[in-house]
Amino acid sequence: MNASMNAGAIHARQSTVRQWQPSRGKVGMVCLIAAESCIFLTFVVAYLFYIGKSATGPQPKDVIEMPLVIVNTIALLSSSFTVVMAVKALERKASRAFLGWLGVTIALGLWFIGGTAWEWKGLMEEDGLYLGTNLFGTTFYSLVGLHLLHVVVGLTMLGLVLILGALGFVRGKHAHAFDMLSWYWHFVDAVWIVVFTTVYVIGR
Amino acid sequence: MSTRTLFCFSILVIACILECAQCTFDVGSDTVVCAPETAAINAGDLNIFHPASPPAREIRELAWLVLGICAVIFVIVEGVLVWAIIRYRKRMADAGEPVQVFGSNPIELAWTVIPTIIVFVLALATLRTIREVQLTEPPEGSLHVDVIGHQWWWEFRLPTLNGEGTIITANELIVPVGRPIWLSLHSADVIHSWWVPRMNGKTDVIPNHINHTWFQADMPGIFLGQCAEYCGTQHANMLIRVHAVPTAEFEAWCVAQSLPPSLLTESETTAHSGRDLFLELACMNCHAIDGVSNGAFGPNLTHLMSRTTIGAGAAILNPQTLRAWVDDPQNLKVGCNMPSLKLDPNQLDSIVAYLLTLK
Amino acid sequence: MTTVDQTTAVPDEVRRTFGARVHAWVVSVDHKRLGMMYVGFGLCFFIVGGIEAALMRAQLAQAAGKIVDPATFNQLFTMHGTTMVFLVGMPILLGMGNYLIPLMVGARDMAFPRLNAFGLWLFVFGAGLLYYSYIGAQGLYGTSAAPDVGWFAYAPLTSKTFSPGNSTDYWILGIMVSGFGSITTAINLVATILVMRCPGMTLMRMPLLCWMMLIVGMLVILAIPVLTGAQAMLLLDRFLGAHFFDTQNGGSALLWQHLFWFFGHPEVYILVLPAFGFLNEVIPVFSRKVIFGYSLMVAATVAIAFISVSVWAHHMFSVGMSPEINSFFAATTFLIAIPTGIKIFTWMGTMIGGKIRFETPMLCATAFIGLFTFGGLTGIMLAVVPFDWQLGDSYFVVGHFHYVLFGGTVFGIFSGIFYWFPKATGRLLSETLGKWFFWFLLVGFNLTFFPMHISGILGMPRRIYMYQPDRGLEIWNLLSSIGVIFQGVAVALFVWNVIRSLRNGKPAGNNPWNAWTLEWATSSPPPDWNFDQVPTVGSARPLWDQQNPQDPDSRHEEHL
């Protein structure tokens, strides 16, 4: 081949067509969320498939306590709002406000975990519902547990940002990266709406 | 090559393919006979193109249509491919690049629309046959049989002639010719699949999920089949024998099967001790014998010797194979669920003598 | 100039110690090295899976064969299927995507290079875990044993009751871990294709392989997590006493099938779309013509992706679904034949009117068209529900999907390997050995897999370790087994070809095939940074435009 044919020489007619090229982080995060959604979909399908099929053991309408769950839900959903405030604060380089909103977000997440732990303790100790008790136990703990796992992962990452932020490493230029993390957190919240609808509205 | 030669050639090739297929699959449909006396007891004809039952015949009719359409498409596509290879291969004298053709709307439209029409036709034919083969209600006057798949044998339960009792047997299903047989498929453990190719297509046998299928033997004969869904170690030796017999013979069989095993006479001392051993050892935990034991894990042995094979077709049933089987089933069927009981020769003689009385 | 001078490049490699060279590969985040490692590991497992297949064929060469015992045979087909799908098809195809996509879109590397390395090593770890079962797992009888539940691992055979020991857990975890690897690679491919394209390369100016890889990436992202989820449920069942697939406690055996095939059918397209992509590059270059109907090809691919997520239950026609549901899945399955047919016609339309050079890549690509057409037509037969009740789970199905996945994917992979080997190594593979390889493989392939259709029609179910004599099956099985010998010779020729060419193959030059896409614009092998200058393109065939300035493709863009 002619040695002059190298990449630098390819200057064909300059493109006039506008190219659609989103940011790498956004595409990556959207893909990750899509993959995660499919895992959730699997468990939601299993939950819906087994509604009312438990022959023995506690049934959902007997053991689920709505007030507790609603408080948990409010806590988790409001954390979506606070994380947006944190992103906004970071974008305008208000680091104290950023750390404050981030702290509130983490606190709300922890509240959710604590509330769920409380709920599970009641279900196990009072109602004797475990993973292996019946199909309700199997699908309930695995679906809610899978979501809880995601809350824990999200909180771990938010916690890391909080620590790094408190040490002064998180600056305005990280706003985009933190925004992507907030997308993940919004996803965890949005999934909760699906889980809530499945378990506490349809399944009850 | 002109278009016309190509066309004639295609027709010729299609005709040849169909003719060959017809020869391979159809000739000899009634020459293959199962001879239970030979070593090749499980030999025989399982060709899906040799139906002996209405649903299998429906499927064959559809299959020929589909094969025909596919053969035509195959010959045309491969023909054009071969033509393109020969006609457009690069020749020595060729220089420069060929004309660049970026596409053609009419051609692209054509090869989108024509396949659409073909699959539409196929879909209509398919839907019609599904309706005819897959019944959701038992056909009128049918004999109801419960089929229970076990790792790795089949249990059959059918009503006695007066309809009050149940005949329980294994691996060999005796049915009357010309009467629809309605099967309810249950599984005791994992997924199996019921497939007797000359009777009907396969239907899975799924735990916790009862399926139904049906067939109607047109003629007397033995129709072989086997489990078609992988179900563990001995999936290969989970054979089915459907034995279609004239109605009178079927009724006689039903009567014989409804009776309890004949009582042992005083002189049959070996059989007596064999019966005692059957009750003392683990046998009775798994095997039922009318009036003797109630085990449900293995095949019902009440009329064991009325069957022609043992181990779901693993061997012919005769005194020698029966003895070998009781001695160590793992020799004849590696990995099956019946353990070797490590009997001494005397015990073995007694048990075999007892089992041989179960006619 | 970017042409690498081989005489100076080679001693540089030799000077370093073996340990240092291995270290450089292990810590690399370069998409080219990662891609080559994917392909290398995949080819090794191709040989392993091939040996497993050869053992099975040896057992089945005669009726009531006694070469392996039933338990071993069941492990062999489980491992063969799992290996070929997850450890051969996926890594080689995703690996070639990994190697080629940044070069084809004119990028420096993938969008997330470190994630890329992470994905590769997850795959390697998962594969190692699966194969460690041969040494470390406890099987049915407490002996060390590989998984023996079949590659689709139907519940409840996989439950603790019917599969005690932990060989099934090795299957679950090995596939799960390598599945995470595939997901990260897919995310990377999608992000690279959407984000990293060089100036001028709009989506409709991408090489078609990039389109195929984009769609495959999306399908992986949608399909693999469903398998992962189902496997997580199975783990909960096996370790924590959950009842998802526990039929003795109300669980459903069919839920597993639905979830598995919701993954499993898109997986088939994941395995074949990249091979379509290779053909889309090879056929135009060797026919010396532009692809006939670029946009219809793109549309067909997108259509396949959409339809492929609505056909899964055609693997389940015999489970007793209602006639309505059976009809629905038959209809969607027929529907997917249309875009697949369009692809076949497009390739032939490209060949017609060209000046076709039959070098090894093109031979493999042509064989692909012929064999895949056959596999597609038997696929249509299987979509005819009543016909499927007879043919499903028989050897006919085994023949069918080998025509699709071997005649299609594997021939496509070899076409791609012969085509891009010079780019990746700077050396040409031997044409003579290549042609011998091709003909041995083609003859062996047909000898092995065509008779399987007939065995199936004669009533031979799949996955049986022995068949009864005198059912008319002997001759067809013997032919199948003989074919393996030819395929073995072909693979040996290929390995020898690779070794020989790496040592002293003909130097390839930048563009040995006179091809038109960007990867051929840089040196062979490309430098670490891929391109000295970020290229700018004006059409889907930038090198054509450069060679034929009087008639650039951009003039014809309205046709695209």
C-alpha cells in the first residue's frame, strides 16, 4: 500500500452533517441503568407471577404494615430532591451547601435502610415470615432485598463522595461525575416506586 | 446460463430433493416390524413421516407443505448464490473497479414483500393445524390415561373396565385400536417429555403443571417412543412402548390387570421365602404389589411378568435379565435410582422366583 | 508515516523478558490487546469445546456406545454447550468488536478503557470458575464432576434435590461472573460507538459492523441481566431455601424457562449479529462493490433486535401453552425471518455485478450465506408449531442450530479472523493453508451436521448418551462422527497457519485487501494511539473516497 495513505491524509469533504454525540458518562450510566432495570424486571415478573400462589404461611394482606412503609417511601423519595440540590450546589461551587445536601441525602437513605430493617424484624419475629416460609416470603425478601442492596451501593458511593468532599477533594469540575452518580440514585428511587407498586399496591 | 435454463434446472433439483426425501422417509412404513423375541426389542420405526394416528398424520401433511416451500426457497437462493459465484468471480483480464450500485428501492422492496407473503401463508397453515392437533377438551369416547413421568420410567394409570378401579402399570401402555386416548401428563420429579413419534408430537411432562395430549392408533402394533426432555443421568433409557391391540384383546388385558396376583401355592416354597424377603428387605418401600406392599417410588410390580421389558426398556424381561436386574440394577442401567441390594445367591433365587409368579 | 518497520519493532519485543511481556499484557487497558486476549482465550476454549464434542461423537458413532459413561456424557454436552455459547461465541465476538470498533470509528480507545480490562478479567475468572468444576466440584455421586444439567439448566433438575453437590453452583457462578464481564463490555461498545466517533462519521456513515455491534451491545444489556436475575433466584433456592423453582413447594418449572429463553433467544442474535457484521465488511471488499442497500441493512438489524425479544417462547412450544399463545409466538418467529432474509439478499445483491476475489475470508463468508440460509429454513420449519412438536428436542434441532451458530457464527468468525489477522499482527495468514482449512471445515461441517436432521426425523431425541440399535440411526450417526475428523484436521491446519504466520508470515502492509474502512488507514499492527491524527470522514467508505476522488461516496449519500 502506498505509504502516504494514512489516517492524517483522510480529509475528504468536510462533514456538514451535525453529529449526535452525547457524553460518555451519560451513555454509560443509561446503559448501566438499563441493565439493572432488566434484573429488577426479572424479580418483579417473578413477584407478580407468584401473587396469591402461597398455599401456606402468612399472606401479604395479613402481615404488611402500610404506615411504616409509607414513611420509608417518603424518606427515600425526598432524597431524590436533596441530591438534586447537592448537584446544583456543586455546580455553583457552593461546597458547604453541597456537603449539607449530600449529608441530608445520606441520612434519608440510612433512614430507609433502618425502616426496612425494622419492617423485616417485625415480619420475621412476629409473623414468622422468612425467605423459605412460602412463595410470598421468597419473592418479597428477594425483590425488596435486591432494591435494598442497590440502596446500600448508592449510599456507599454517596458516602465516599461525602468523605472526599469533606477532605476538600470534590470541586466544581466534578459536577458532571457527581451528576451521573445522582442519576444512579434517582434510578434507585424510581425502582422503589415500581417495587412499592408491585409489593404494596398490587400484591397486597 | 439463461433465466429459462436456470428455472428448469431449479424445478428439476426440487423434484429430485422431494423424491429422495419421499424415498428416505416414506418407503417401508409398513415393513418395519417389532419382534419382541429378538435382542433388538427396542428397535423399530420412530419416523415422524410414518404416522399411525390422526394428529401425527395432520402434522405430516403440514410438514410436507413446509418442506416443499422451504425446498423451493432453498434451491432458488442457493442457485442464485452459485450463479453469482460463477458469473461474477474475478477474471484475470479484469481491471478496475466494477460499477458501484448503492441499492435499488424496487428490488429492496421486492425482497421484503415476497418473504412477507410467504411467511403469511405458512402462518395461516400453521394456525389451522395447531387447532386440529392441540385439543383442549378430551375427544368424544376417549380412554383417559394418567401418565406420570419418573426419573427414569413411566407410570400409567387407567380405569378398569367397570370404571371403579385403577390399573397401574409401567413403561408399556396397552391401548385399544381406533379409540382416542386422552393422556394427562404429570411428573413426580423433574421435567420429562412424552414423545411417540408415530402417534403425535411431543408434550412436556412438567411437575406442578398438568398437560394433556392425545392420539388414536389406526392399526395394531407396537409404537416406540422415549422421553424427549433431558431429565438426568438415564434420560436415554426412559423408553415408551405403546402397544395398540384390538378392543377384545384390550378388554381381556384390562380384566387380567384388575385381578390381584394369584396366590402362592404351598409347593412354591422358594417363592414364599422370596415374598418374605421382599417384605423384609427394602423392596417394599419403593414397589407396590397388590395386597402385599404399597411403595410408590418405583414401578408397580403386581403384574410385572405381563410386561416385555425391564428398566423402562433397558433390557428384555425374562428370568435371566430379571435376575441380573435384581442382583445389580446399576449393571443394566448405570445411575438409576434402584440400588444394588447385595443379595446372596439364595436370596436372589427366592426373590426372582417370587417375582416370576407376578403374571 | 505510521507504517511500522517490522525489523525494528520485533527485536524490541524480544529484548524484554517473558515475565515482563506477560505483565504488559495483564495490566494493559489497550483495547487492541484486550481484544486479542478475548479472541485468544475464546479460540482456546473453542478447542476445548471441540474436544468435548468429539468425545460425544465418538460415543454416538455406534448404537449403545460404551466409550464414556452416562454421567460423563451428560457433563460433556452441558460443558460443550455452555463453553461454545459463553466462552467461545461471546468473547470472540465481543473481543473482535473491542479490537475493531475504536479503529473503525477513528477513536484512540474505547470509552472506558479500565472498565474494558475489568470486563475481560471477569470473563477469564468466570471461565476459570466453570472449568475448575472438573477438579473441585462435588457432583451427583460425590465425585469431582462438571455441571451436568444441560446448558439451559431446566428447573427443577437444578434444584438441590435433583442436583446435590455443588457442580451446578459452579455453572451458575461461572456464567454469572462472565455475564457481568459481557455487560461491562457491552456498555463500553455502546458508549464507544455513540460517543467516540471521529468528525464526519454520522451514525449512517458508520461501517455496518459498528451498527451490528451497537445493536448487539444493546441486546446484551437487555438480555444478560435477565439470565443473571434468574441465576440469582436459583442461587437463593439452592443456598437459602427459597422456592422460586421449587416445584415441591408451589414453585414453577416454567418460570425458569420463560426467564431463560427471554435471555436465550436474544442471545442467539447476540451470537450471530456480529458475524453478520463481519460479512458486511468482507463481502463488499472482496466483491469490490459497496453494500447493496445500506439503510435497509440497518433497518433489518434494528427490526431483528426488536422482534428477537418477543420470540422466546418458540423454544417452549411443547410445554403446553394455549393454542393462542403458541400461535402468537409462531407468528413473531415467522416475522423475524423477513429481516434475516433481507440480509441474505443484500449480501447476494452486493456480490452480483462485482468482481469477486475468493480469498479465504470471502470463501468463509460465501459459505456462511449458503449454510445460514439452510439453517434459517430449518428454523422456519421449527417455527411451524405442529412440526416443532415432532422436531423439537430432537437431533433435527441440534442440526438446525449448528447450521446457524457454526455455519453462521463460526464461519463468520473465521472469515473475520482471516480478514483482520493481518491488521492485528502485521502478517498475512497463508492463503494455501487457509484454503485447505476452509474446504476441510466445510466438508466436515456438512458431514457432521446434515445427517443430524435425518436422525431427528427418525425419532432420535437430543442429549441421549446412547441410542437403541436397529432404529435406522446408525449410519447417520456414524457419518456425523466421521465429519468430526475433517473438522479436527481443519482446526489443526488453522492453528498451524496462525503459528507459522506469526513467525514468518508475509508482511501485510497497511491495507492488504484494498479495503475502505478506517482501520485500514493506519499501520498494521496499529500504534498504541491508533491514528497519528484524528481522521475526518465524508462517507461510510473513507478510503474509497481517497482512492477515487473523482467519484466519492458522499455524492451518493442520498441513496443510503
